[in-house]
Amino acid sequence: MLLAGVGTHLAAMVIVGFALGFGLDYLIDTTPVFMLIFGILGFVGGILRAIELLNRFK
């Protein structure tokens, strides 16, 4: 059951990262710089979380 949540965690973190970056770009009225930065941070965080969850099965 735990493995079913790995993909969900990864996708959710990337989507939230992009959404936060988009919101910040909208408020500051900038190009999509923050959207890219937060999207990449969400992806990295999602990968780290996936590794953490998968290491429980060693």
C-alpha cells in the first residue's frame, strides 16, 4: 500500500511547486522565473521523498 503513494507524492510536490512559483510570478509580475525554480525544487523534493519511501523496503 505504501508503494502506491510514491508516484502521488512525486506528482503532488511538482504540481505544488509549479503552482507556488506561478502565484509568486503573478504577484510580482515577472517572467516564469519563480515557476521554474519552484518546479525544479518540487521535483527534487519529490525524488528525495520517493527515495526515502522506497528505502523502507530494504
